[in-house]
Amino acid sequence: MYTLRPTSFFRPSSRPTSPVPVPRQEIPVAAERAARPLSKLSLSNFRRPSPSPASGPAPSTVVQDGSFMEVLGLKLSEAVSKALAQPAGPAPPGELLAGRRPIPAGRGRTLGALIVSEVKASRENPHLYRAVIRTLQRPLSVLISNISTNLIPLLSSPAFHTPAAPTQQDPQPNATQLHAVALATFAGELLESFDEIGLGVDVDTRGENLKGIREGLVSIVKRVVEPLINGMKNELIPLLEALETVPPSVTANGVAGKTLATAKSHVHHPAITTLQTLAPIYSRALTRYVASTYAESALASFVISLVWRGLVALSHRPAPPPSPPASPSMHTLSLKPKDPKKPSTTPPATPPASRFTLKLPPSRPPTPPSPGLRGPTVASDARALYNLLDQLPKPSQDKEQTRLAREVVDEAFEGLSALIALLESIQPHATPSLRPAGPGASPKAPLAELEADLELLTADLPIVIALPILLRAFLPGERAVHGLLGLGEAEYRQGCLGGFGRAEECGIAVGQRVLDVLRADPGVRAQEGADGLLRWLERELAAARAERGETEADGQDVAMH
């Protein structure tokens, strides 16, 4: 009676309870891999995520992603290492130096193109741009250090300065010079890439610029190119100074034991003949040395200095001594007038056998007696010098950086061309045999005709260059300009003939002093061409003062330093 009644709590279920399911790990199939978006394969998944707060949003700009600068730095460092790496393949003969080859041309432009592309991509964001500039400083500083390390042993080697200039026996640079030129070419190409976007030109007080890198690259170019160009300059300057001496005359008997045929072909000054051999060699060497825009400034100075030395030498060459009169021929000496009063004591000569033979016409006309051949004229030497110097390379006129240098070089050649025109115009008046002689012609006519053209002929010449030429043409005898000034020759050349700029500065002072001295000399005023020379000098001084905005009183107060 007290038994327990079964309740629903202890009542068994209608069926046994299912066991708790164990979770299964599904293995992904290949179809799911193919279904992933392509963005999963981008390089951004390999970047190291930057630490950020868990609750903050993901970075939205490249500036906040520090890994971008790290990747860019590694990329630039790798590019710098490749730029200075040894090229593959066999080396041409004469280029190996300690088992290494020079850097090929074009690597500087390749590295510069990479830098320019990275900088252009960040120009729109100023924060990113400054970060890229800061990132560039480290690999480029390493580049400058590596180039300097390789360059110092080359510049200090005796082989870099031996030979100082190419010769006819060794026209090609040696291995040491080639390696140094290759490094300078690399630096120049990189600088040209910097100029495309103006890198290193702007000044930033915080130091976030590449001005120091640019200055280092410019220094590398100058340290290599300038010594090589100066070596050629030191070889050419003595030849140009030798043009001031009067060359030996060419006569019918030959020059220094040479035959007449050799003398006829030897029409130029000996210095011009040597320059004809060296000019093509130096032209090829300069083309190899000056391979970038930043080497063309040294080239411009080199060409201008050569033109100026030629102008000074040719304008100060003294007049050649008058040639002796031609000796009478043997036929003239044998024909003497017979004195009818003096009886002849010698028996008559037996007539030659040719008198009784049949005279036949000669096979060719007899050669006329050759007159005394004159040596090279200063006008012909000036024209030959112009043609030789014109073979040298000049700065490019298509680039903005070298356009001014090209204009200065062109002005120097215009001065040399004006000297040729002046000398050719004076030559007929200076040579008596070439003066036009007609019946009733006035002896003053040639100088009067020359005076009428002087203003045009001397328009592109400094006064100190045209003055010694006109002194010899209008006033007989040698009157040196430095003697009229009361100065020593070395002092005058150093103070007034140092270059185009110095000549323009001293032109008015020198011209005014010479004008005063000639006016005060009564012997000068009595000569035929004195008035024409004085009138030309007065016009030149007036034009020079008008160009500077000075007066005659101001010009008289100018002191020559």
C-alpha cells in the first residue's frame, strides 16, 4: 500500500537518447581555393602589418603604412648595388684594370629613371613626398661613398696623368682613365635624371632635400673631367702661342733644305701643321670625356680659352720682313751692252752646232720662271685655325642647362671669324705688290677704302685685339700697344689680355690712352694713315662708352689694374 507509484520523472523515454554529436573538421576542397578572390594573391598580404590598436580602424593612406618606406628603401638599395656591379661578358682590350671592367654607359640613367618614377608618384601627397626624400638619402649617400672609394685610387695613380693628353702614338685613353671617366659619366647621367624633376635644387631648412647628394655628384664629374681637359689644354696652348712668331718664308730654293715641291705643299705655319694632326685625336677624346651635360661647362671654358689664345697670337704677330729682290738671271747677266768705242780683243766665238740643225718645236711650253714664294700669311693661318677649332665638340644648344655656354662659345667663334675678315681685308693694303696700281691712282685710295669698312670689320672684335693690327696697317713700323701705354709686355698681357671679359673691361682705358699718345706725337700725325686710324679709334671709344652708359670723362678716369 505504501509502494511508490511510478511517475513521469522516472518513466523511461519512448526511445533511447542520441549521443551528443562530435564536431567534425571539414577539409577544404580545391573548389573552395579557386573561389577565393584574386586580391588574396596580391603582394600586400606579404607586408608586415603595422601595430595598431585593436579597436582602431585599418590604415587608409600609404603615409601611415610604415612598411612602404621599408620596401622602397630595400628596392633602392638593391638598385644602387646593381648600378655599380661588374658587367658580364668579356672585356674589350685595354679596359681591364685589376680584373675589373669600367661601368657601362647608361646605368646612371637607369637608376635615375627609377628614382624619378618613385618621386613623381608621391608628388601629390606632401607628407609622402618628404618621406620618400628621406628614404632616398641613405642609399644615395652609400652610392656617393662607394663611387668616391673607387675613384680616389684612380685619381691618385700616376697612370691617370700619364699621358696627360692623347698622342698620335697613343690616341686612346688608358685603363685607369677609362675607369675614372666611366664613374664620371655615371654621376653625370644621374644628375641629368635629377634635373627632370628638379631634385636637389630646392633648399629645405630641415634637411629634407638632396642638395648634398647633387653637390657630391657634381664634384665627381669635375674631379675627373677637368684634369683630363687641362692636360689637352697644356699641350695646345704652346702651339697657339707659337702662331705669334713669323714663320719662315718659302722661296724657290726650298726651305731648310726641302725641295720646291715640298715647300709648295707646306703652306701653313708649323704650329698649324701640328694642330692638323692633333685636332682629330683631341676631338674624339673630348667626345668620350664629355658624356653628360655637367661636363660641358669645362668643355666650354676649354674651347673659349683656345679661341682667345689664337686671337691674341694672330693679332700680335709682327709684320713679315720684306722679301729681298729677285736675283737677276744668268741670261740677263750675260747680255751687257757693247761699247762701240772700245775695240774688241777677243776672237769671235765659234757658233754652236745647234745653229746648223733643224729647229723643231718643243714638246711642251717652257716653264716660266717661278717668282719668290712667300710664306704663310696671317690670314691663311687664322682661317686654318678656325677650321681646326671648329672640329672640337661644343656644348649642346638643345638643353636649357648648356644653352648659355653654347652662346658664349658661338660668340668666341664669331670673334675669330671677324679677325679673319679683318686680316683678309688688310692684306692687300699691307702688301705693296697686291695694292691696286693704276694710272693716276692716288696712294691714299687703298687706306681710304679700308677705313670705310673698318667699323663693320671690327664690330665683333675687342679694341685690344683690333688695335695692334690696325697700328701695323696704318702706321709703318712696329708700335707695340704696351709701349704706347708705358707698361711692360708681361704686365700688359696679364692685366688686359687674360680673356674676353678682361679685354672688354680694359678696352676703353687702353684705347683712350693710345689715342692720347698718338695725338701728342707730331711724327705720327704727319704720316699718311694716321688720321684714318685716329678717326676709327674715336668712333670705337664712343660706341663702347655709349654701350656702357659712360661719358668721355668717365673713361679717362678708368684705371687699369
